[in-house]
Amino acid sequence: MARIGRRALAALLLGFLALGAAAPVSAGADAARVVVLGVSGLKWSDVSAGTTPNLWRLTGESAVAAVSVRTVDVVGCPADGWLTLNTGVRTAAPRGEDGGCVAPDQLTAQGRVLRWSDVELLGAQSSYDPEFGLLAAGAAQRGCASAVGPGAGLALADARGQVARYSPELRSADLTACPLTVVDVPPSGLEAAIAKVRATVPAAELVIVGLPDGSAPHLQTLVVHGRGTGVLDANSTRHPGLVQLTDLTPTILDALGVSPSDRAVGSVLRTTSGSAQRVGDFDRAAQTIDRNVTAFYWLVALGALVVSGLVIAFERPRWLLLVSASLPVASFLANLLQWWRFPAASLVLWVGVIAWAVVVGTAARFGPWRRERFGPAGFVAAATAVVLAADVVSGSRLQLSSLWGLSPLDAGRFYGVGNVAFGAFAMSVLICCAWARSVLPRRAALLAVAAIGLLAVVVDGWPSYGADFGGVLALIPGVVIVAGVRVRARWVLVAGAVAIAAVTGIAVLDWSRGPGSRSHLGNFVQQLIDGTAGSTLHRKLDANLQSFAGRPWLAVLIVFVVVLSAVLVIRPGRKATELFEAEPILRSVVAACLVTAVVGLAVNDSGVIVLGVCCAVAVPLLVHVMRDSATPAPRRTRRSPPGPDPALRSSPARGRHES
């Protein structure tokens, strides 16, 4: 009886253990099941209660976002988007003989990828260094992954171009076979696909994403059902409701319970509170900016040249010169009006920009600082620097989709100080430093310049703010020169060493925050550790050189302005010498702007564009100062005898004599 009792008890315990072990496996499989529906060209403007009722109802129960689908090229093909899901980095697919897109169904057949050698060759030549099969390998840790349709086959191909589980169409596919199922859905079949997924695997996390379709770039639709309601947020963009296509690969792996690979550059999406209306606003704003940005650049460039020429020749109209110099900061302030919500968005945008430029320019021309040589120009510079610094610290809301800021369609960056904004910020900071030197006693002026320069470097370079690697390298030498430090070889080396040390320290601190929380500065440190940083450097160098080759006329014009400025500083003529004697600080600020612009050209991937932007911002402001210095009764704000700036004395002997 005792033996029977012990056996019965053992059997009972084994039964409970079996039930306890079986229940978590079943629950875990349901909780970790993910279905991805990819649709080429699915924009938020296509989603409505009348045309897409299933998707419309689903958006009210899900977390949503606008997704930037930029791949290697600004105009991406559907196959590019699917391969980007495969690798977790921007990836390109082979093109046709005419250079056009090749449809996914021409690249996938019977569970394998055709032209796989071409795909691998493009990957090897790409500076993004894709690791093919990353998504499939991650899903294999949970068991398997099913591909439905040709695009899904590209997404789930392994490192050899093979697809382990493949179904040509959704109606014959088993959605319960694997934890991960990726489906290539034609736009006309989306409603039926949503209905089948909801009926077959209702507990699965459902991801619906729009992919590039080979036409003009748009922000696409992203709906994630199973992560709560609200908007999706990503560390890669830092704008709630706006994410990147590269964020999906680590997010899918995370939903499966798999740790994302460091080779996937995106960040895991998280749900936060927010209005779904803002999601549609992102694409409307981006499209409006895309249509108007070229005209705005022409306005700023021609305004700087034409009005500066008129002021030099006739000393009129100085007010218009200040208005022209205020256009960059006005382009940021215009976003306070939320012009994208108006039916005539372009008209409201232009009215806002011109109005803000007039306000800032008028305040500069007629404010109490108008009697100071650097006063009007310094006010415009201070307004530009303060607005940009405040915007960067608060999340770059004014820069995103602004005429002088960041484009989510180009997707170069989504936060921080972009290359174009750097030109405005750096030139404004240096002119602000010169203004401080002109109005304060010598010791107080030096402290003020040091404080302004330190704040500018922190705002520009700190990963949580500007995250601008090259900007710090370019800004520090300019601040040193405008501070009045005598230009000698050892000081040049010291300034360069300080800049490199500052950038290195910031990058290492960013790297220490760990994957998913780093900016591109920390990611670059990780690439150095992995030995893959060469591809990033090659991409940036190639982009820099292409900026010259693609705009030869602009390169010639900018080089002419730079050479003229260098001659003005190094070997000034009689009139320039008179100007520099009337206002000694003027020579050092011209030299500082020149050095920062040239270094900015060398260390940023936008190349000649950075130099052009610096010229467009600095030239009208410095011309205004020069005309004030050339007046018969020069206006000074600090009682000190005129003389050459010690920062630019030609020889040590002359410097000692003047001292």
C-alpha cells in the first residue's frame, strides 16, 4: 500500500509539473508571435474610414507612427525596403538595365533569391556594411520564420539567399507555423490580409508598414497592434510619432524575445502618449518643405550677395541687409506657427518666414544697440544662436521640416545640429563673441567669449543636444581666434588638440550609454572597436567630394569668396587696413569665421554646402559691421585706442613693440 501510495503521489506530481511546464510554452508562443504586413507606398493620406475600414479601426486600437523609408538612395525601390528589413541597415537591391527598380517578384522564386551575387556585391560596396540574414538568424532563435510573397522572401533570406519557409501567397500560408511571419501584401489586398490575420492569430503582435515604391519619397504608414495605443517613439529620431525603417528590425526581434544585434543600427520602438493627428502632419510638412527649400536657398544666397553689394556701393539699404541676414533664424521661428495645418501651407510658411525676418531685422536696426558697431549684426547673430541652442536642447522641434533645417525625407539626421544649421549657429556664435569683445572691458570680454564658446561647444557636441562630431572640431579654433589669442603655430596645435580631445571624450561618454541609447557618435566608437569604421569614413568622404563635383559653379563661387576673405585678413589693402584700424576686432572675427567655415567643410559630409551656408550667414552681418567702421565718425562702445588686434599681429617683434 505504501509503494502504491508513493507511485500515485509521484504520478500526481509529475502531472502537475507537466501542466506547469506546458502552460508557459503555449502562452509564450502566443505572446511572442509577430506578423508583419508590408505594403509598398502606404501613406497616411491613403488611410480613411471609407477606403480602408479595417486599417482605420485598427489604428484606433494600436500605436502608430510616420516612418521614414529612406534606404541607400532618397528614392527607394520596394526591394530596397525589404532588404533593409533583412539587414537592419540601409540596403540597396539590384537595378534593371535602365537603372529603374526591379520588382520583388523578379528577385524571388521558389524559396530563394535570384541575383543573390548582385545583392551581395552591392552590400560589399556599401558603406552601411549590411549583414544579410540578420532578421532570419534572429527569428531562428525562436524556432522559425515564414515568408509569404516575394518581398517577404527578400526580408527573410539567410546569408546564402535561401528562404527556409516560403509561400507564394497569403491564402495558402499557415500563419501559425512560426513565431514570425512576414507577408508581402499588395495595396489592394491589405484589407483582406488584416481580416485574415485578426481571425487566425488574434493574439499576435501585428505590424503594418508602408515601404518605398520607387516614386517621389513620402513618409509611410506604420501601425503596431499589441503595444498599446498612442504613438511610437524611437531613440533614432527623438520625435514621438516619427521613426525610421531601420527601427523595425530590432523591434521585431525584441517582440520575439531576441536581443537585437549590434549590427542593426535602429532602436527598439516604444509606445508613448500622443495624438495620431501629428503623425499625418509629419508627411504634410515634409512635402511642403521639399517643394520650397530650393527657392529659399536661392533667396538667402542672392539676398546676401545682392544686398551686401548694394550696401558696400551705396551704404543702402542697411535695414534690408539685416532682414536678409535674419532669414535663417526666421525659417526656424516660422515653425511656431504650425503652418502645415493650414490648407494653403506653402503660403502660410512663406508669410511666416518673411514676417519673422522683418521682426528680427527691424529690432536689430532700430534697437538700443544700434549705436554700437557690432550691435545690429550682433543682435541678429545672438537671436540666431539662442533660437538654435534652445531648439536643440528642447528636442529640435523647430529644425525638423524647416527651410534651413532637417528633412525627414532625406533622413540625414532627425535631431541635433545638422550641417546647414551648423553654418548658421557657428557664424552667429563667433559674431556674438566679437560683439562681447567690443562692448566689455578686456578681462570681462575674455571671460564672456570663453563662456559663450564653452556653451556653444556643449550645445553643438553633446549627444543629447547637438550630437555634431565635426562641429566641435570646427568651432573651437574659431572661438580661440575671435577671443584675441595671438595666432602662432603652437596655439594652432593646442586648439586642434583641445578640439580632438573634446570630441573624443563626448563620443566615449555617448558610447558608454549602451546600444539603443547611443547617438551616431557612440555608434562610431563601437564601429572603431569592431573594425568597421572605415566604411563610415569612406561614405562621408565620398559625400564630401560629391558636393563639389555635383555643384561646380557653387564650388567656384565659394572658393572665390574664401580666397578673397583670406587675402583680406592676411594682406589687407589700404581701405581694409583703415577698417581694421578703426575696429581691430573686425579682423579677428573675419579670420575666425573663415577658419571655422573651412574646417567645417573638411570634417562634414556636406562639404562645399557647409562653406556656402557659412558665407550666406556671415557675409551680410560682417558687411554691416564694415560699413559702420567706415563711417566718418566711427562709433565705439569701449574706450580704448584703436590698433591692430593682438590675435593677428604679423610678428612677435611687432607685437612686443605695440605692447
